[in-house]
Amino acid sequence: MSLTHLQRDYFHDTGYLAPLPLLSREEAEVYRQRADRTRQHLHGEDLVQPHLFFDWARELALLPRVLDAVESLIGADILVHSTSLFWKAPGDGVFVSWHQDGYYWRLSEPEVVSAWIALSVSNREAGCLQVIPGSQRDGVVLHTERRAPGNMLRSGLTVDLDVDPERAVAVELTSGQFSLHHVDLVHGSRPNTSDQARVGFAVRYIPAGVRQDFPHHEVIQARGVDDAGNYAHWDAEFNDEEEALRAHARFKKRLRTFRLGNNKEKA
Ligand SMILES: O=C(O)CCC(=O)C(=O)O
């Protein structure tokens, strides 16, 4: 499922691409339920980098259809950089401020691509992803940390620009579809005003050869090889969810100690 030339051109021009088919509605629903079970086990505590601990998240991050599309954009040596589950319950009022994914990372090249996989309907009413097409062409722009209740970006990271809402495009997806966006694309989302949960799983992919100056946790090899050695690789495996949850709790403590608490850890 490589991208066509037209799709690649569209991505390079606008900084995003959608909708792309991935899972059936039923398959997406099973992933949503598995993700929900993990959330319930966390009793309201943050879920961070779920692909390092939980099978459902790792499976989603390594889906060949997504990797084929990503390979068309960043080449064959692909690492899973990071993941986030964005869960908006009906009426919970949470939103995502306008931001660029890579603001803190200090990448050697702006080559990271994010896939946003819809595990529910994600339309305007449900508070779907919104993007500012073409904004990636300006490179990394200044942000301010504006903490606000309900912002899923804990740091409150917000681009220092007057974003014209008229320029925003709503990336509407049905359950099981996905979108792609460029690391420098300005994007965000509004609250969910529908009566269903809006659930998306975001996976960020980096080519093995791209360096990051900001300290980073371990990566997972998604495809190809890593001859560059820029990142430590994650090799932990867990026998069951209990063990995974304990390791997840230890990982969160470790993140706080090596400054990634400042990073854009989302929901
Ligand atoms: O899911 C959302 O509402 C925002 C997603 C987002 O900011 C991202 O994938 O980087």
C-alpha cells in the first residue's frame, strides 16, 4: 500500500494526507476496547508511550499498511519514535492547542511523520484533528507553554502565531481510517461535542538516520535496519498486562528523571 506520486505530492504540498483506509470498523472497535481496558487498569493515571508496554498499541504501531505509506515518505529504515492515545469522552471538554509535534525535539532533519489512526468516528462534531495546510513549510516556529484546563498537551504547548481558523481543515475520518501529518505541520483539535467517545492513536515514525538532540526514550525498529545507532532500542517483553503495567509505572518515573516530563507527552 505504498503512496502514489499524487499522494506524495499532496503530502509534501499540504503537510498531511487523509483519509487512508486501514482497518474494518469491527477491527477498530476491538482495538478501542483493548485500549480502554488498559485505561481502566490505570484508574485515571496517564498512559505514556503505550507501544512499549501494551500489545494492542504495538500492533497498531506496526501495521504494514501504515508502514508502507510511511516508507513512501521517509524511506525504509523506520523507527517508532513515540505514540499517544487521544481519548475524548463525550462532553469532557478536552482539546489540543495549535502546535507542531517536533517543537522540543531538535531534529537534524524535519523527517518525522505522524500517523493518526481513528478507533472511532472522528468528525468535526467529535473534535477531529484540525490542520493548517502548508504550515509545515515555515519550519519550526516559536511556541509558548500556556497551561489550560482541558488541554491534552500537559505543557500547554501552543504555537506563537495567530492561527486563522478559516485556514484550518478538519481531518474527518471514519473508524478504521488513518491520516498522516508532517512533524512541522501546525495542528490541534476542539472538544468532542458528539455523544460518542472520539478515540485516536497517534504514532510518530522517524528514519533511523535522523538525530534528535532532545533526550529520547528507546525506540522500536518498525522496518529495515538501524545502521546509524542514534537511539537505544527497546527490548523489554512482558508476560501479561500486570507486568506491563508495573513496567509502565517504572518508565514514567524514569521519564520524569531524564527531563522528558518537559516533552510533549500527550494524554
Ligand atoms: O487527537 C487529537 O485531537 C490531536 C492529535 C495530535 O495533536 C497529534 O496527533 O499530534
